[in-house]
Amino acid sequence: MPRREKILIIRLAAIGDVVMASSLARRLRDAKPEAHITWMCGQAATPLVERFADVDDIITIDDRKLFTSGSIGRMGVLLPTWSRIGPERFDIVYLVHPDPRYRALTATLHRARVVAQSRKRARPGLNPIPGRYLGDEAARLMDESEPNGPIQGHFPLGRLKPFSPTPRGDRPRVVIVPGGAKNVLRESALKRWPVDHYAAVARALVAEGFDVTLIGNLGDDWVRPHFMGTIVTNLIGKTSIPETLEVLAGADLVIAHDTGPMHLARLVGARLVALFGPTPPSSFVPSDDRTTVLWGGAHLACRPCYDGREFAECSDNECMSSISADVVLRTAITILRENTAIRVLQTTETPDETALR
């Protein structure tokens, strides 16, 4: 029996980046169904990667220690990682990180061909190309430096193992993500839509008869006081990543800025209102019929101010605050009413009517 090709994907964090990189695993699985695909990720991303149907094995490392500790701490991560992957005899490694520091993870893989993202413009086949959707750029690593255009459409995100969405109730459910925008290396507060805006939208949606659920991790506790007095289901800090996927999949609409759960919503195919300011939407959300993008700050010469790694210094993220709560509310209600009409139609049409559609 011929030996299975062994492939290693290295994408540690953050959650949104891991979601987008899943397009590479899906493309690999479709092209090489017999290959053995291993994914190296950080501790926070492991519960997500465990849900990827296109991945056979996972290697988890302490990414926080790797990049926030001194040289002794880093070696405490690298040495066992090298020992773990050295004997694996990987044929090819896809390093889905343009930061050259991640190259150290591949130091013992002498027999493997390493295909890595790079920000060096002089390098042939630049990947990622600024402004392009990062999910497509991850999948495009399979092409290496060979020209392969034009590319029609977008590469789809990875497939998930079967799971059951949170059951829907009688009233349409809106999931709101008011916190987030943090990862192992930094906090990106400039990406957040003002929490008071979220609270205003939540109050108005509740008044209109919709169920509202808040999600986030334990670090988002600071948003709780802003929703006091509003009847919402507060799941902040109460759900794991698999449980968050179930909640998002059972939502009629998700409202979020550029943060991890926004990408999780896309992964499960939820209808989404995505709020952007300092980051260009084209890099993080491809155009599709389930996502509505509101990009604030069109009047600002400084938008976008994100270069792929850092944000410009800014004392007031006006690009985000300029997206009014009223605009988000009107957009959400329009989508929810459309969704409700579709749900009613689907539950009342006869089998014969279904066949005619």
C-alpha cells in the first residue's frame, strides 16, 4: 500500500485567522482525499480545529508562552514541538503566517517542503496580497508561485463535523457580540463598535419582540453593566467554542464587529451584519448573500489604518462610532423580517409547492 502523503498546516491564532485558514484544509482535502492532514495551532484555537472535518490530527502548542516569554520560555515550547514533529516525516508544510518568527517552528523539518506566506514584496507569488480576502490567500498557498488566474469566486471555508444548532424558539433570535477583538499577542480595541451602540440596538430589538443573546469570553465581562435593565440572554463567558458554534448556527441574525465570533458566524453560515472601521472588509469578509457589511468612516482620510499587523495611533475610533445604532437597527430588522417571511413560507408550503420552487 502506498504511503499517504503527510501535510502539516501551521496557523496558531487568532480564532478569526484560523477560521479563514480553514479554506486551505478544505482545498487540500478536495484535491488530495487520501492525504493525512495535521494542523498545528495554539491552545485557544484547539477546540475549534477539533471541529474541522478536513483535519485528521492536531498538534497544540503554548502560543502565548512562545511569543510573550523570554528566550528560555520560548525554547521550552520549541524543543518539545521539534521533538513531536521531527519524526513525522511530513512531505509538505503550509505556514499560514507571514510573520517570519513562525519559521522557527519548522526548523527540524529538513525533508519537508515549506510553503510560507510572506510580506516581502520582492518575493515571487506574494501571499497575502494586501486587500485580498485572507481565506482565499490561505487556500492559494497550494498554488505556490505558479500563476493560477483568474480565480472565479472565493474558496469556501472548511467543513465542520456534524453538530446540532441551538433550537430556535417562537421569536427570531439575534446574537450580539459586543466585546472581543483580543488575541494572544494584542488587544485591538479600535475594531470594536461602541458597546453603548450595541446596548441601544439590543433594547430596540427586545422592544420589537426579538430575542437577544450576548456571547463572548470571560474577558468580556466588562460589557455586562451596559445591558443592565434589558431582557437579554447573557452567555458571556458561559460557552465553549463548540457551544458558541451551536448558538450562532441557531441564530436568525448575528451582529458583530471584526472579531473571532464574527468569523465563527460565517463558518456556520449564519446571517451576519458585520461592522468594520479601521480594517478593510475585503480582507476579512468576502461578498456573499448571507453577510451585510457596514463600513464606517467613509469621510475619514485615515481609513483603513491597519497594515496587516499594526494599527495607526488613534485616540478616537470615529470610523466605528460613525456607524449609528439606528442604521444597524434598521438593517437588522429588514433582514429579520425577510428571514421570518422565509421561515413562515417554509413551514406552511405543501410538498407540491416545494417541488415547484
